[in-house]
Amino acid sequence: MQKSVGITDRNREGAMHRNTSAVVRAGFVAEFGQEPAGIWSAPGRVSLMGDHTDIEDGITYGFTYEARSAVAVRLRDDDQISIRTDLTDEQVETTLAELTPPTEHSWKDYPLGVIWAMRNWLADRPADDEGATPRTATGLDLFITTDVPIGGGLASSASLCAALTVALNELWDLDVDRYRLARFGHEVENVYIGASAGMSDHVTVLSGDEDHDVFFDARGGDVSLIDVPALAAEGFAPILIESGETHRNWAGTVNDRHEACQRVSRTLGLQALREMDADDLQAAAERVDPVDFQRARYIVTEIQRVLDFTRLLRTEGASAVGRLFTESQQSLRDDFEVSTKRVDTICEIALAAGATGARMTGSGFGGSVFALVPLEHVDQLRSMLAEAYAEYGWEGLEIYEAHSSPGARRDA
């Protein structure tokens, strides 16, 4: 993994989130009457550029931020799976043998999907040494929680998958690398749940680190950690705005966008849209459906924006990249059509309040907005957004600085 200048600030403010590792430990002891074998956690993800391009071998740029999901786990000597959480009163009781992709979806699909994917992988693996007993999955007691807003465009599902894959990698002695763990999470979303999603979120939450951003190239699976610049020294604050408008990955709201991009690739004889630039696409406009062309235009131009963003951040600093956030948001709104009135309004208000750029983060249809805001304009932004929410009758607004945080790890 390469380390090379990114978009989150070294300066930290007071904690906004719970100690989720302490929460799951206490919850586990209360539910199961004993200490867990260990506690693992993983952060949420703020996507700065490149959403959806990974499904076309593209590139993404983001960082892992302070909110975390956590799991407390204990191995059982049978095949029973027991899951508890403080997020709902629902309790999960099933067995390893009973795990199969569901027809109806809920929060439990993510932990069960991880167990299903890793169970299947173990079942297909031969013993390491001739005559040795093959490694097998075992039953589990789990307590899970998250402070990553569910449906908030901040990769709560990838965060939870990462925490549990890191845990089971150790407890089931899989001994696989972080990229393979990301593939388990990707399999959960695409196969177990049936959502169309790329690898970026899963790679980012597993690979991120404090004081670093994550540059991911989906074509080769390459990950580079990029040192963050001192935004405060440049006069900026990295502001994350939770809109309070949520979505669910299993709703399949982006599947048709991804299918449109795949149709364009097939029509033009390409393996992926990564192989063409904006001029190539424009020249082929009459060969593809007009709506499919719009979807592909977002992907192709966004890949170039990620490259421009990374270059300008290194050579000219944060003041030079604001327009790219805004251009990206406009294409997400007009070409990919995954923005909403609320998200558009937040971005417009952020720019009016003095932000140099603002865009949604995540797959769309609600979620959160990242804005690069001059320090002297942060209070004005808070005030203007509060007024707008009161006027529209919207709820769920949260505004705070977001900073890079360590990736998935064992906490106890």
C-alpha cells in the first residue's frame, strides 16, 4: 500500500460519537452473561469524489471518519448464531446451516451475510497441510452497534461488515488480507442482499487511517494512503452535513444506473467505461440510448475529476479543489440523477454561505453532504441551514467537522 496530500484536517474537536466498543462490551455481558472473546470496530466513510465509478473500474477518493460500528463476539461449540443489538429490540436466532440469501431485507442481513460469505469461503477451502483438519466455521454470539448513520450515505453497511470480517478473520483463523475481507463485504451487498455496489466503501473502511485519505483504483484493486493537508492552516473546515433523509441499499435504487453504464460499455465494445474519456463518449452519443449516455457521462467525467482533484490537492492545495466538488454534484444531480431536493438545497446553501465546494457523499437518494468551508463562514452556514430546515419542516440536520480516523481494528 502506497502512502503519498488529501482533504481531512489534523486538528481534532471534541468527540461527537459514542465509544461503540464500550457499548458492545457492556451489551454483550448483559445479554450473554460473560465477556466476549474480543471486540472489533470499523469507521464510517466520507466519499469526496468518485462515487459509483468503481463499478466501471474507476477510481475513488475518500476518508474514514470518527463514527464507528463495533462488534463483540464469542465463539460457540455448536452452530447456533445469536445476535443482539441496541439498535432494535429484534433478536436473531439461527444456525450456520440455515443461512441463505433472504427474499426480504432488514438490518440483520449484514451480520448474517458476512457469516454466510465467510462460512462458504471456508467450506470451499482445502486444509493447509495434507492430513490436517480443514478449518470450519463455528457458531457465534454477537452484540453489534453503530454510530454511523444508517442510510446516511456514510457507509454504515460497509462499516459493520468490516468490523465483523476482521473479527471472524481472526476468530476463524482465515488469515486473509484486507482486500479479501473487502470482497466478503462486497459479496454480502451484491449477492446476499442483491444491491448493485462496488468495492470502494469496503476497501476504504478497511484501509483508512488517521491523518490519511484513501485513493482506490478499482481496476487493479490498488489502494494508496494520502497524507492529509492542514486544512485549518489553509483557512478551511471539512464540514459534514447529515441531511436526515435516508435510503436503504437493498431498495435497489441505483441498480438501473449501473445497468445503464454496463449497456453503454457493451454497445461500445468496452470492458468498462474506464477505457474511454469524455471526447470518446461524446463521439459515440448517437450509438447509445440518451438516458444511458447521461449515466455514462457522469462516470467518465467523474473519473477525470478524481484525477484532477488528487493532482490539484497536491500541487495547489485545498483552495483549488472546491469547484470540482460542485461540478461533481451537478453531474450527480443532472446526469446520474441520484440527488434529491434536500441534498440540492444543502449544497446550494453551503455555496451561498461561502463554501468553496459542496457535494453529496455516498450513493445518493438522500444521505449526507461534504462541504469545504472557510473557517469564518462556518457559523453562517449553520445558521442558514437551520433556517432552511425550519422553513421546509425538515428534521434530522446534523452539522460538524469530520476528520480522518483509523480503519477497521481490534479494540479489545
